[in-house]
Amino acid sequence: MSPENPLAAANHGPDGLSDAEAAATLARVGPNTLFVEPRRTLWRLTCEILREPMFLLLLVAGSIYLLLGDVREALLLLGFVLVIVLMTVLQERRTERVLETLRDLASPRAVVRRGGVQKTVAASELVPGDIVLIGEGDRVPADGELLVANELSLDESLLSGESVPVRKLAGLAGTSRAGGPGGDDTPFAYAGSQVVQGQGVMRVCATGLETELGKIGKMLGTIEQPISPLQQETRRFVRVLAIYGLVLSLVVLVLYGITRGEWLAGLLAGITLAMGLLPQEFPVILTVFMALGARRLAHDRVLTRRLNAIETLGQTSVLCVDKTGTLTHNRMAVRQLYVDGRTLVVDDALSTLDEPYHELLEYLILASEIDPIDPMERAFHRFGHSYLAGTEHLRPDWALTQEYELTPQLQAMSHGWIAPDRDYYPVASKGAPEAVFDLCHLPEAQCVQLLREVETLAEQGLRVLAVAKARHDGVEWPERQHDFDFEFLGLVGLADPVRTEVPEAIAQCREAGVRLVMITGDYPVTAQAVARQAGIDDALVVSGDMMEQLDDAALRGVVQQAEVFARVRPHQKLRLVEALKANGEVVAMTGDGVNDAPALRAAHIGIAMGRRGTQVAREAAALILLDDNFTAIVAAMRQGRRIYDNLVKAVTYVIAVHVPLIGLTVVPLLLGWPLLLAPAHVVFLELVIDPVGSIVFENEAAHPRVMRRPPRVVGEPLFSPRRLARSLWQGGVLFVGVLALYAAAMRLGSATDAARSMAFQTLVMGNLGLVFRNRHPGALRQEQNRALWWVVGLTLAMLLLVTQLAPLAALFHFGAVTPWQYLYCLFAAGVIYLLAGVVRQAKDPLGS
């Protein structure tokens, strides 16, 4: 086994390409991607928009006006088409830019050496000739020849179909790639394969479509993502309304033609009704909310890999978290040493280390990696170089020659060394206390006494390891660690303090009705101590061994009570997730390792660690914590609830404002009155509805009690009967109020155009009133929503223009309105606002 660390090897190996060479090669061969989704051009986007039913109806209406000889009306509708197309294109481009930014953040990364400097770049920027470092948990980013292979095994099943990982060896530069993926002891790594063990350094030979994966995977670009439950529900709702709209529009056309004998005018009335019924805003609102919501989560250092995870955040009822690095800082430090019955507490006051502890620390370092990545081993090196400097116990002249890796069966690792000043090979071992006691074949009485010491240290929240030494006098190294005659040296306790912000964040979760379940591979007493500090219920601690004794039914009962699981093996995390799901919980799960991927994928929301997480874990997750910080999860749940609350407000508002559009088109026709609304009026209102639905409500701040209520019920529909009833009430009040004003104005002798102007102004002001009615109570006293005031200001300015500017007023068939009539309009809008609040929004389970 090669002891060489590939990170160190790379530092002494090829310098790799220079940045200029890499850029030139990238320009020549293209990005290292299998499929690049073509960006929609401005022309393509415009054509897609013009094919929407709303715009087709506008074009038909304009054509009818031309047939009727009304060129001004036709030009007005054409102008509206241009304005709405421009607004839609700008909104689509904004959404696309947000999604492109998120895709860039979520793209795989690679550690590369360029110009002698090690750096992390996007995998898409790799080019042939790059020197790339790969390690356990990584996905190989390109095809390449291995320069260094340290106990390297790859899973190439994606390419070869072999279910067993294959062993890799370093090869000679320029070796042919004949043979392809599969088989042991080959010197090549292939894009798409997964590193399941060890580390390596490779020189890239092929990228993109030239890789083995690229040759067989060109069809990947045609795979479509499944639509989310919210998207399915929205599409069903839009489809139903579209059918009703078509039927009612035909009824209006026939009724108008029969009663008034004007079939073209009847067709215009039908088109007006269809435009009022078509809820084309819903898909736009859903897309904008999810895209901008993902961007807001990115500001909280949470990367969204799958947008439908945002829907589920508000439903999360159980949050399963790792202890190390999530609840704690993941900055291990040596805090206590135990040798021959003596315990040394390490604190800032410790200036020197007594001689009895020197050998323990020496072999602790020898049992660690030379250039460690593990935070515990880094802590050992830091501590040793601080307190063993100037002694003979630091061994820079010793060379590592043999390694025994930690395995699930034996939780200990050993290193064999070549020592110039010894006539034998020193062997250092460290690991779980039980494993090291077993290696040392300690008497039962001594094991019992030492386990008491381990428990004493663990009760203080310390991570405890045992250290042993041995010697090897032969030439051939034994296959097993048990073949050495180990001597026990002592114990070391490390602390990883709980983050200061964690207890408050956990308290917020409890207040929000979210259970916290801590899962760790550490000892039960250590887990219990950390849980107590963090504010997690530690009354019942379940170990991995206890889980093995439980069948699935019994485990489902246990997970309802226990919140701390210790000494849990990676495969047991999947059982915990499945048990919680079987109990009807919505589970969010954090993980960082290769073996966490099944549990992350099985959870409703898999959350991977961005810093210490493996690429495989990140690929399996829906969310990635860029800072590995627990409080970011709580912030994400808060954002998820805010996004859904605002989506409900937007949907309630959009449905409500379509009700008067339908009623004010149909009722005047049935009563034989002059028509109140024409296509131009509906388009004007759409200019208000679209930005309000997709921008104003999206910018609303979270409700003050958003994290003080239970999670959303699983399966709760967006278009629930309660919300539909509230929308219909609000829309009905607006419809009746405007219709009553219109009827009263005509009855009191106002000209038809003046009555239409009064009714339309009341309709627009009532529309704006519904915006405020659907905000949560007290919103005006809280954070300012600038988008709201911009939309209100622009709407009122546009209303003044079309009612006061004579040429525009003539196009809309508006007549002059007296100051007293303006007061009537304001009074009517105020009454509508008050009556619309009779069905209190606060009664909604969302509390928004």
C-alpha cells in the first residue's frame, strides 16, 4: 500500500497547465459538459409569448376592430400587446438570469493544479492536460491517466455495469486507454465514476463529449425534470378554468348575437370574457416565486439544487442533523490526556507537557495522516508541534511504509514506520477505545476500569480515542492489525464546542413545531452531553447496536420518542429516515459522506454540507449548506414558509380580481345595459395584476409568527376550499360594489361613458385595495415593500392618464367625471375594502 498522500505528491509533481494555456485550450475544445441547454434567444422568447392564449385573443380582438372600421381600438390593443410582451420578456430574462446563477453555483467543482498552484475550479472549465486531485466521495470530473493512486478504488458501474468497485494503480505517462472502463489495476479514471476509497492525482486526457461517458450519454440532455406537485395542481386548475372560460365565452357570443343581432360585437364580448377568465398568471407566478425564492435562499448561504424543495420546506416536521460540524464548530482541540491513571486537563494555562504524556502524543501523531484533512488529526498535529517542539518525539526523519485502514469491523487504524534509529519497524495505532483495547488484549478488569474513564470523559462532551504502540521485526507485513502485539499507551479527549447560535435556533424549531433529531457516530454519553448543551431532549438515547435489535415496526415506535441517536452507522441513517416517513413525518436530513447519499435521497429534503460534504452527497441532496451552519437550515425553513405564504396571498388575489372581470362582462349583457368592459379595459387591468401577483407579493416580508405555528399539513392543496371561498368573497364584493356604482350612475342620469369611467376607476382602486387586504395584518407597520408602492404609484398614474387625457379617454370610451363623482368612487372603493375583510384572512391556517 502506498503511504503517499496525493495532495503532497501533487505538490512535488507536474505544475500543470498555466492559466493562459488552460483558457486557450478551453476556447479550442469547449467546456467539459455533456449537454448545454441552449439559451432562448430574444426572438424565440417573443414567439413563445405571442403563442400564449391571451395574446392570440388580443390579436383576434384587434382584427375584429379593424373589420368594424375602428382603427383606434385596434392600434390601442396592438400597443398593449407590445407593452405586455416587453414586460414579459424582461421578467422571463430576469428569471433566467437567476436560474443560470443558481446552476453555476450548483455545478460540480474540481481541485486542479495550474501553474504550480492548487485551486478549485468549476468542473466545466477542465481541459486536457490539467492535473486534477480526486478523493473519497468525489465524482471523477473527466477522463484521465492516474499519476498517483493511494489505495484508490472507483465505482465504474455507471459505465461498465460492474457493481463491485475496481482497484486503480498509477501508470506511466502516455499509456494507451485501450480496454475502457472496468477491471482492476488499470491506470485510468473515467468521468462519472465515483471514488469510494482512497485518493489520487490524474492528468486529464478527455473532456465533455470525448469522454467515455460523453460517448454513451448524449441523450442525457433530453431528460426532463418531473414537475412538482404545485405545478401539477396549478396546471389542473388552469385547465379547468380554461374549459369553463371557453364554454362561457361561447354562451356570451350566442346570447349577444341573438339578443342584439351584432355577431362581431358578440365575438368581442366573448373575447373580453375569455380574457377575464384566463388565469395565465398562475404559471408565471409559480416560476417567479420559486426562482426568486431560490435566490433568497442563496443569500442565506443555502444553495437550492431542486426548486421543488422550496415547496416542501414549509411542511418539514422532523429535522435530522449531524452533530459534528452542523451543531458544533467542527474545530477539534485536544482537551484531556489520560496515562497510567493520571488525567491532564489541557487549557490556555498549560505551558509545558509533562514527560509521561510525550509518548502518548508521539504515537498519536504517528497513527495519523502525514498531511491530514480530518479535523481531529489536524488537532493532534497542532497540539504535538506546540508541546513536543525541541524534543525527540517529533519524527521528521521517519518514513511511513505501511497502513492499515479503519474498517466497519475494526474501528482502529495503524501505521508502520521505517525508523533510521531503530532496528525494528515502529507501529502506531489509534481508534475507538473498545477497538484498541481489543487490539491490546487487555484483561477484563483493566478494560472495565478504562471504560469508566472513557465514560467520564465522554460525559463532559469529549470525543475519546485510545492510542497503542507495537513493533514489527519481520520483512513481510502481516495482513491484520490483530497480528501485532500492541501495548496500550493512553486516552485522548477532544472537544468540539456547540455553536453559540445553535440553542436559540433549536428553540425556534421547537416553536415552529419541528422536531430535532440528532444523529451521530459518537458515543452515547458524548451525544447526550452535546444534546443537553444544544437544547435537544436527551432523556432517551438510542445507540446503533440497539437499532440493530429492532425490527422496522419497533423502530417506528422508538423514533416517535427518541431525539438522540448515537454510534449510528451510515446505513442505519436510511432506516431512521424510512421509519420517520412511515410515521407520516416530512423529513429533512443532513449528511456529508458517500454513505449518507441513500438517506439524503430518501428524505423529503436532503441537505448536504457544502464545505466538508462529498460531491456524491451534494448530488443526492436538494439543498446544500454552503457554510455547514445549522442556523442556515432554520433560515431556509423560515424562507420556505414565507415563500409559500406569499404564494397563497398572490393566488388569493389573482382569483379574486378575475371574479369582477367575469361578472362585469356577463351581467350588463344579461340586463341589456351598455357593456362596461372591452378588451382594452381587461388588458389595462392585466398590467396591474401581473406585476402585483409575481413581484409585489413575492417581496412581502415574512409574517411575524411564521415560525410560531405548526408545519403545513402534508397534501394541503394550494387552491383549498377555504382560500377559494375567500377569493370568491373578495372578488364578489368588488364586483357587486362596482356594478352598484355603475347602475346608480346611469340611474342618476350620468352619460354611459361617464358611468363607465366611474366604474372603471372604482374597479382599479378596489383592485389595489385587495392587494392591501391580502397582506398580513400589521404589514404596513413592518418592513417596507418598495415594489408595492412602485406598482401602486404607476397604476394610479396610468389611471389618471387614461381618464384625464382626452385622446386616451376617448380610446377607452371614458367620459368626464365631476369632483363629487370622484368622491363617490373613493367612498365605494373604501366600502369594498372594508367588506372584503369580513372573511378574515387571519383565520387561514397559514396565519398570513
